[in-house]
Amino acid sequence: MLNNYNYFITLAEELNISRAAEKLFISHQCLSKYLKNLEIEYQTPLLERAPKLKLTLAGEALLETFRKVQFLEQNLQSQLEDIKNAKRGVIRLGTTEGRYRILMPKLLAQYHKLYPDVDLDVRYATSGDLAESIRKNELDVVLLNRTFVDENEFEVKPLIDEKLYLIVSDNMLARYFPDQYPECKDRFLKEGVDLADFQDFPFVLNTRKFKWDTSVNFSLSRNKLLEIGGEQQVITLGERDECYIAKVGDPLIQYYGYKVIGVWNTQEEINANPHFSQDVPGGVRIADTNGDGQLTADDRVVLGNPYPDFTWGITNTFKYKDFDFSFLIQGVQGITVYNGDAYYNESKRYNRAYTENRWVSPEHPGNGMTPYENKGYNLSLTDYPLENASYACLRNVTVGYTLPKTLTRKWNITSLRFYLTGSNLLYIWSGDYRGINPESRMTTNQYASAMISGYQRGGFPLTSTISAGFDINF
């Protein structure tokens, strides 16, 4: 029925079968049969017949849908026509890295003005790899030195006559051409040079045999809540009633609760200071932040937020002859998590970070900051579970060896590389963190809310993996 949607659109506009049939160049009987089949198909009347033709609610809904289909088809036809006439599409362009950095910024700006609807997918690689890519039909156009392609194999169009300047001091010439200097200098200036003669020169740590690439990334993000539906603040609760506050003028999410200043040692100490009725020796001691001599909900304060100060990473890649070696180190600094495991005695019992130096008795108070399991006031409502989850991780290490092309050509193989790689081989985190995975977060149930972040519980430890393999290109 969708194939003839124009029949129904015309009929709905004319509201007269005879006029609509005449306009469509079909018979009255054919259009009536079409309408009947359409109503059978959708199992509902589309037109009221008496006292005169009128669209039903179902008919109006179908008319709106058919008009959308008509618009989409017309738009599709226009796009296909643009593609047919080369006004729309994608061109895959390859060039070397040097030409990419120098030429492409200006060329791209001019290109998009001339051909706004034709996307340009630009990739850069070595001249040899570009030539191989165009042979495999992975690129449409390449900009490279014409010596790398066979003009009988491809359509080659000269664009510019590039001049490459080699800058070498007289001392270096005398050192590496002792038998030809200074005559070689005049010859080079007149006739040019063959770069192969300079392969042993130490050109900025990137010689023919050795190459070292380093990339560093650093990012930070800050946010500020401007308004929240006319309210000044909204508090959202987690699974243990821990609080997350959204407050106008502050970051979107902040931890909110009581500050812990130690552990109660004796009942006498409790009685002599502001306390909650639930407080017992060995439980957490809450700060009277507003100084009114009693502990109430008014003593709750902002305890931090789940946003890092910054994230960073560094990648190093070394290549020497046919060997390659790379590693990636990544980290996060200044991030605070809410470790929900602090609530569960069965989890803390096997974690020395929660049991060492804990309060046992007034005679054995520990370090005065570690409570005896989960007793006394609910520590989930305090900053006790908040921990510094900063970390640095050796994400990846890879060692590889690529067989020489002189060998792979004999086997009709383009390239063959063997490699050994390891992931998460070294993980360093803050001494303040008591969990097993500082990256773990809960994101289900109430923690799927945009107003909660930074909570973890029962996270799985990170796994280290070592694998070996090979890459083969035919």
C-alpha cells in the first residue's frame, strides 16, 4: 500500500473520488478498490462516505504519515541525484604527514567552500604505504612523490615541483665525507644530493634505523550548576541513604554528609561531648560543624565531588629496523569515590586496610581513626567511605617484529608481523584507597541517575593479560 501513497494523498486533498481518479489518470473503479483495500489493510475506516467524503481520525493520521513518506522520498531522490552528478559523496584522500600538516589546512578550507556536500576523508601515511593503499582501492586520490607509483598503472597528474632542502654543517660534511670534502659541497649545491648518501647522519633522533614517537595528553573539566528548576539545592539518596547534593553555584554533584573526626573510645567520652543517641565506643565520632553544642542534620556539609582534578596519558613508540616497542601509561589525579564496601563487615573483615589499627577496646584504641566494624552511628552518612582513587596504570606494552619484505615477497605476502602484548601490567593507586579497583563504579538502579556519581561497591579487580599473535597482510 505504501507504494501508491500518492493515491491516498490526492484523494484526501480532493475529497472526491472522480476528481481524484481523473487527476491520477486512473479509473474511478480502480481508486475505489484501492481505498477499500487500504481500509482492509489497516482494519479501520479512513473516509466517511456520507453525507460527503470526509477523513476520519485514522485517515488524518494516515495522511500525515504518507506526507512524511512523500517528503522523505523526494529528499532521497534529491540526494541520489546529487551523488549521481558528483555533488555529494566521500573522497578518500591520502598524503604524507609532512604534506598533511603544511598543505591540508588551507586546501581543506578552500575545498569545503567549493564542494560543501562532498566529504573529504583524509589519511596520512608513508609514501610507500599510500601507494599500496591506492593499489588495494583503499584510497581514491593520493598526494605523494611520483617515484613511488607506476605511471602505466595509475593516472598521474603532476601538481607541484617540490624542492627538498638538506641543511648540513661544514663540520658534518667534513666528518662524513673526509675524502670528498670540500669538493663534494660544490657538487651537492650544483647537482643536488641522493639522500641514501646521508643515511648515517644523526638527523634529530629519527634516522633510517631508529624512530621514536611520543604523544602526551592532558585534560581537565570543570562544571557549575546554574539553575535547577527554581530550587537552590536538591539532595538525592543512594542505596545506603548516602547523600549527593546538587547546589546552584557549585559542581553538579557533590558528596554531602557528616565529617568524621575520630572514633569514640569510651562511654564517658561520648557523654561529655555532642553525640548521637546511636553512638557507642568504637564507632565513628561526628564533628559539630556549626558549633551549637549538639549533633543534628544541620551539621552536614559538602564533603567533596566525584570529578577528577585532571586525567593524563603518555604513549611512547620506538622502532629500530624491523623491531617495534610501545607502551601506554594512563592515569587520573585528584578523584574521590564513595566506597560502599565500608558498610559491609563481611567485606572489611578480609581487607587489612579496614582492620589494621582499628579500635578494639579502650585499652587498645588503634590509631583513633578506624572504627570497630560497622557499629554506632551509620558511617554511610559520613565521609568515612570517601577515598582518594587517583591512580596510574601501565595500560599496554607491546613488542613486535616485522619480517623483512625481501622474505615476505617470496611467500606472496605484503607484510607479516609477530607481537607480544600485555595489558594492565602495573597499577599504582593512592594509599588512601582501600578497595580493589579505583575505576569501578555502580551505574544501575538509583546510580543510573544523572544526579549521582562516584559510588562503587563489590567491584571486580582489574585483570592483567598477556597475549601473542601475528598480523598478516596478503
